[in-house]
Amino acid sequence: MTAIELTIAERKAHRADAHHLDPVVMIGSDGLTPAVKKETDAALNAHGLIKVRVQGDDREQREAIYQELCDTLGAAPIQHIGKLLVLWRPKPKKERAAAEDEERKRGPRDFKVVKNSSRGGQRPEVKSVRVLGNQRLTTGGLVKKGKPKQKSVKKRSLG
């Protein structure tokens, strides 16, 4: 993989976003090991924009580490200040399972509502209630309809 090329404006925006970040990966005296590369790759997948701290004092070695990380991981070099390196790579899209999508869809759901009897000493009343996607269940066991989404004045006048 080769490093991603960014425009000056894009690099400037990423540098501003990275200002408040703390270093996620630390590179010790062993240098750039396969474990460090793997950890940096995982951090780029999770965050997209990361800071890496290099413990060595040799500037040329830090530059070499910076270039090697960018080339091997397909990341864009954003900034190198002192012992901090800032890398960016677009986050990959998450793939969801079909079962997870089915779970998230709005649709009728069945709930059991338990109400204490109005007469003392009686067993509580248990009833099953079906709640549709635009409804909600109150704490008292009542089903409330969802309010329609309000349109702005401009959108109402257009159509």
C-alpha cells in the first residue's frame, strides 16, 4: 500500500481535529515491530485519526518510522512534531448482520403490563399489550400514539 495524498486544506483540517487527541500507540526502544504495526492498524480502523508517540531521540529514525507506517498501513501523514506523529486513514464501513437489522426495525412489539388490583389483597392484573412503531408505552401501562413529525413553515407552504 502507498500513503494517501491529501491537499493542504485537508491536512490542516485533520491537524485541527487531532489537536485534542492523546497518543493511542506508543513506540518504544524496540522500534517498529510487527506488533506495533498491528496495533496501529487496529487504532486506525477504530478511530481514523490517531496520534503515535515515539520514545527514541533520533529524528531521522522517527522520520523513517513515520514514512514506513504511512506506506505499510495506507495512511496519510498529517503532522510530525517532536516525538508525536499524527496519521489519518478513512474508517472502513461497518457491515451489519441481517439479524441485527431485523432487530432494529420499527414494528409491533408485545409487552406484558402488570397492574396492581384496585381492590386490596387481589392478585395483580397481567395483560399483554401490542405497541406499534409510532407508539410508546407509559409507566402506567397506557399506549400513547407518537406525534407526527412537524414540518417547517417553508416546507408546509411548498407542498
